[in-house]
Amino acid sequence: MSKITGINGRILYNSRGSKTIEVDITSDESFLGRVCAPSGASVGKYEATSFPNNNPEESLALLKNNSDKFIGSDPTDLKSIHDIVRTIDETGNYSKIGGACAFAITIAATESAAKSTDTPIYKIIKQDSDFRFPFPIGNILGGGAHAGPGTPDIQEILVVPTGARTIREAIDMNLTVHKELRNLIQKDDPEFTNGRGDEGGWAPKYDNEKALDMSASAIESLGYTLGKEVSLGVDFASSTQWNGEKMKYVYDRACL
């Protein structure tokens, strides 16, 4: 059985230029798992807290003060790792240690376990033999908290390569539709600056309906059947659109 022999963390910057935390977990003094925690621009009402008081340094301090609790644990036993985290933070939304830190600890342990046992990570995560490849979903157009005023309320419109037979084909579909959508937007709006939201989706000045129509057109212009080879998905980030005073969702960003 592998054992965790070291755990450490540090502050660094994510792709948005915001501070986040990176965690290292070493098993058997040789096998390093390292994970940088992501965090979103919008946080749902019921999501875990990324960092206590939006301060990654508090997460890091709590991790360092409790690092001894992880030493000697089996990194392949993800439940035991989770249980240790819960002894540090018993809150329902990880408001003490931060959900980002808890995530980084868990995945770093998983990577370390995979290396120490010479086992692919997917086998550490899934114990039975019914393995299937996940297909990547691509962000092609966005607004909301990911883009500026005048863009859609919908935070992400996504390519879902439902007809792909391999990971490679799914990636190719995502990229091809992303590029084709830019071409269509440029034809529709010659002043489009090729601006993107902070996760790579195009950010034109469209309302929600036109954004969806243009995304569907990009799929169909490539010869795909919408809903068969390629489908559309959406991430509304609906908590950011809820108006508590009016007690309804308000979609008015594109009207600014």
C-alpha cells in the first residue's frame, strides 16, 4: 500500500490573473501529484466556496497547519482523503478550507496514487471495468460574467460532439465549429473585433436568440445535422441572472 509522505501548497496565478492554490502530494517519498485549483468567474448560489473570504492565503495556511493529518494515508483511498478534509472543514460549502483547495488535495492525491501504483488515473477514480471515454465539450460563444456589456446573458454556448467516435474526432469538431462561428460572425458584423470571453468563446454583441441561431448555423454550414452529429449545450450561470427583488430571472444584458 502506498502512503502519503509529503504535502505542500503554494499560491500562484490562474489564467484570469487571479490568485489560486497549487497542491503537491508525494507518496512513498518519490511519486509527486501536483494540481492547480481552478475557479470560475461566476459562482452558483449553492456551489462550494472557492476560498474562505476570497483569500487563497487562508486556504494555504489551513492546509499547512493540518498537513500532518494526511501523512501516512493511502492516496488510493479517496474516501479517506475526503474524510481527512472534512475533519479540517465540516461546513457544507467548504467555507473554511475552500472548495478549490479541497479539490486540489483530492486530485493531487489521485495523481500521486496513480504514479505510485503504476495505474492510470481513470482506474484510480473508477473501480469497475466499465470504462468509457468522456467527450470534450467546447465553449464557442459566451456572455454573462465571462464577457462585457452587450453580449448575451447566456454565459456559455457549447459544442457537444454527440456523433464523435473518438476523442480526436470530438476535439476536431469542437475546433472546426469554433472557427466557423467566427467566420459567420465576421460576415454578419464587419466591425466584430474577434473579441472573446475569458474562457475562449466568441463575444459578439448579440441577444440570446441570435447567439443561439448563429451557433446552430455554424454547425449546419459545416454539413453536420444539428442534434445528431453535433448538438448545442448551454451554461446559463443562472444564479447571476436571478433578481431577488423581482423574484424572476432577468435577461437584459444584450439590451444595454
